[in-house]
Amino acid sequence: MAKFALGAAALLTIFGTLTWGSTNAQATELPSIDSGAYDMPMAAESSGWQFRATPYVWIPGVSGDVAVRGNPVNIDFNVFDVFDSGSSGVDLDSLAALMGYLEISKGRWSVYGDLIWGNFGLSGDAVSQRNPTANLTLSAGANAGLDYETTIVESGVAYEVANWSRAQSSTALDLLGGARYWNQQLDLSLAVTGAVDFGRLGLERSGSRAVARSGTIDWVDPFVGFRVRHELSPGQELQFLGDVGGFGVGSDFSWQLFAGYSFDFSVWQSTLHGLVGYRALAVDYSDGNGTNANSIDLVLHGPVAGLSFRW
């Protein structure tokens, strides 16, 4: 419910701002603006196709609760822990990521795809017991570990519904709609004390530890949202994106927020387009019961940096 309230409040705030702005600005056609990983160009006079490919880096922290084979734990890992030497008590055992964005646009319409793959190995204070499981002892420190692999594929359509122009700035509003595919795998390693019936608890033995494996958990969430693009000057733009999804079709609820700044810069007499910003993506999903119960109630959030190639 808290995630729903946060996502809904953010979208309502943006909508209210836009509604106020529309009564104080004159609608007009804006020139084409090239943009970064979350941009689409403002409506252009040309009817030609435009393509944009953007490899980018997103370094997310992870916070929330998961349950693997009925064993619930809390995760609390932020982006600063990536660069921490271990003094915080949070251990990042492994980190790998691959991300990319592709957009094809023509006039006011755009079709885009976004791929996120990440693999986190967490232990120490990053993983702690939320509710005790019978015959299992789990505490902060090296007694718990979580390997979390996530693949998220987003595909959507964007349409510029309005734009406003003033003497020194211009603003455009896009509506978004699409689907987001989630593929998640979690392996939870627990310290064990006493006699344990591993089979009854749906666990595997690995040396002196019990391992709960979720297997592949996947689903598809529809989403709707909008995006605001504000041109500061040619080649410089502020962006804000928000969407909500799930609605019980796949997950119970999901939301996404992104704020960023995009800019042109020159390298070796070539103009490139950079993007820096901050992204938050949340999901609340559950399935099964007893020792087959898996749930993911997480927020992934952290800085984004990317580089666009256009043709």
C-alpha cells in the first residue's frame, strides 16, 4: 500500500503541475530535440524515421522484503555500499549488469524497448531475518546470503499529446503505455542450528547451510504513464517520467520514477549526447503458499548514466 501511495502521489503531482501549466502557456509545435535513454524527440516537421541506441549504466540499491520457498528476509542495500570497504557491515559479494535502450520514432509516435539484467550477491547486514522460520536461525552478519538475478524487459509506445512554448523555454508531454516482463531468480543461503528436516521446509543442504531456491519466477505487467521534457536550451533538456502498472495482472502493483538531465557534448569533432539521472523501479509480487511461496516486494533505485548514438 505504501508503494501504491508513493507512485500514485507522484503521478498526481506531475499531472496537477501540467494542468496548471497548460492554462498559462500557448500550444505550439516544437522543433525536434534529440534526447537520451528515457527521451523521445518532440514532434518534428520531418516525417522520416529516427533511431536511437543508448547503452547505459544503472547502479541500483535494493530495499524491501523477499520470501524464498516460504523463508522471508529483509534486504537493505544502497548504492553507497557498492563503494564501501565493508565498514557498514554490508557485503557485496558480486555485481554484474547489462543495460540498453532502443527507440524508433516518427513524428509524434515512438516505439521503444529497454533491457535490464543484473546479478547481485549480498550478505552481511544487507540480508537479515524478517520472521523466524521453525528450526532455522538466521541473523545479521555472515549467517545469511542472497544471490539475486533480475532480468527486466520493457516495451512501450509513446505519443506526444501536447507541447508549450515560452520565450526562453519549451515543454512537451508524452503519454506512455506498454508492458514490462520480469524474470527473477533468488537463492537464499541460511545458517542452520539444530536438527532440520530440509525436505519438509523445501530446502537443500549445502555443507552446513540450508539453501532455498526460488527457481525462475516470471510474469508480465502492463503499465501506463507519462513523460515531461523541458528544453533549457538547444541540446540541454530536463526530463521526468512516471508510470504505474501490474494491477493484479502480473504483480499486485509496480511503479517507476525517473528524473534526469540530458546534454550534448563534443568529442574529437563529433557531437555525442549524454544522460545523467536517478531511477527508481518498484514491484510487489507474490505466488504460491507454504514451502512453495515466493514473494518480491522491492524497490530498486540509484543513479543512471548513459550515452546515445543516433541516426
